[in-house]
Amino acid sequence: MELAGPADRLYLRLWNRLPSDAVTVTGDEALARLWRENSAVT
């Protein structure tokens, strides 16, 4: 899986602060969904 986009959007997306469609996702979108559902800021 690959996420592509401007650095600020990638950073916010990885911290679940933007929706999935804020960046380009190629490959297995199930992996992106798994990250979104199970990652948390602690």
C-alpha cells in the first residue's frame, strides 16, 4: 500500500486527522482501513 500527497496531508492522515480521501491510496485499501481503525495517539 502507498499513501501519496503533500507532506502536511500525509502527516495528518497518518494521525487520523483527515479522511482517507484526503490523500491518494494505491494498493490494498484494507490495510489503510486497518490502520485507521486500530491506531491511536497515546
